[in-house]
Amino acid sequence: MRKRSHTTDDNNARVADAPSGNWVYRVLPRALWPHAQLARWDRPIGWQLLMWPCFWSSALAGNLANSPSNINTVWSPSLMLWHLFLLMAGAIAMRGAGCTWNDLVDQKIDAKVARTRSRPLPSGRISRFAATAFLVVQALIGLLVLVQFNTFAILLGIASLGVVAIYPFAKRFTDWPQFFLGLAFSWGALMGWAAVFGELSWPPLLLYVGAIAWTIGYDTIYAHQDKEDDALVGVRSTARLFAENTKIWLVLFYTLFVAMALAAFLISGVAWPAYAGLAIAVAMLGWQIRVIDIDDADQCLSLFKANSHVGLIVFLGLVAALFT
């Protein structure tokens, strides 16, 4: 009887929309599970999608800095590796902080949605005070990472907080909350470049616009999981807005992403492997559009997660171009 009760308690301490066998439940003490769930450590796809624009920007800057025509910028593979480590750490910390902030703002809404009512705040497994304290800790870790960069990159990173703060409220006043998510999640497309050059120019700006379009596309797919509950509680999204025309909109936004990335590559003068990686990404995105069933929640989640592979392929193409 004791074993059965313990198992039931464990199940009640998990969240419905995360894998039940992930490392959080195997490694962390049970008292830390609500914190890990707030930060979405049990769902790494979020920080991965936040990280890839950072990595693209850093590798794109490396391609230009490493070119024979550029003699004014100090760059080396070891410096790029250090930047990538910092950008990944920052992505994990700030994605966790952003999700914690989102859950604090959305606690009442989450309690009304089947997929989210088991999260720590609506289920009562963590207090708002404890969640707020955890938010501050994660933000401080993000700040510690940020101050390792140059002054321009530090100020640019701080500027992103305005967009992050607004995002959770967007679903209340616009049908385009995915656009606001794109503004926040794509900020790394500026950061990687700024960390190398201490300024911005056309390539990172174009990459930023492209990454916003990519984010709108994949998060629209994700939002189709909740469209029925969202309609009941009055939450707005591009999934509800696009409805049966979702495929057409995905073509539009994914095409914009590819066009902007292509323009950024051309201006930066990257070698052919970068274009090969982008071509493979085009095929992967085209496959998503071809097979998507917006009424199949499990498939929508799977296709959403597949975008991390898209991000990886684009990054590997840019890294290969560095050594060509």
C-alpha cells in the first residue's frame, strides 16, 4: 500500500505536458521538481529553439571575422566556442526565467486549460513567492552570463527584457502573440553578432527578421494543441486566427525565414556549406507543411520539436563554411 501511495504522489507531482521519465524526476530531489517544471528543464526544446538563433549569429559573425578581408576583428575558434558556451548557458537561464514569469502571469488561465492545469502554480505545488524568488535567481544567472560580453552586447541583452516582459500579456490583446514570442526568442540572432563585433549591421538584422518568421511558424504549430481550450477561455493565437489556412501561412513565414537567412548569408559572403545547410532546412520545413494535421495534437507537438533539427542543420552549415 505504501508503494502504491508513493507512486500516486509522484504522478501528482508531475505535469501533463512533459515526458514522465525525463531526467528531472530521476536526478533531482522531489522538493525541486516544481522549480524544474517552472523553468521547463523537463522540456529542453524551448531553450534549444532560443539557442539556435544565437548560434547562427555567432557562426555567421565568425565567417565574416575569419575572412581574409577582415583584419580589424580579433576572432578565433576558441573564442567562438567560449561565446557558444555562454550563449547556451544564457539561453537555458533566460528561457527558464521567461517561463517562470509566463506561469506567474498566466496562473489563472493555466488552471482552466487541460494541458497546463497540472503545472506547479495552478496545482498549488509552489507558492507565488517561491516562484518569484526562483525567477530572480535565474535572471541573476542570466546577468552573470551577459556581463562576460562587450558593453554593446550587454546593453543589447538588457534591452530584450522589455519584449520578454510583454510576451505573456500578448495573448490577451492580439491574435499575434506568436509575433511577440518571435521578438523575444529571436533576440539571439542579434546577440551572437554583437558579441563579436560590438555593433549591429545588416546580416544580423536580416537574420533576426527571419528568425521571427521561423518562430511564428513553429509556435503556430505548437498552439494548435490548445486551440479548443484557448477558445473557451478567450486566449488568442495565430493557430486560432489562421485555422484551416494554417498551411498557407506556414508557407509564407517559412519562406520569409529562408529569404532573410539567404540574404544575410549573401551579404556576409559565407562559403557554400552554409547554403547547403539552408537547403536541407528548406526541405525539412517543406516536409512539416506537407504532413501537418492541425487537428492531431500529438503530431503538432512532434513537428514543433522537429524545428530544433532545422536550427541544428543551419548552424552546422555555417560552421562547415568556416573551414571551407
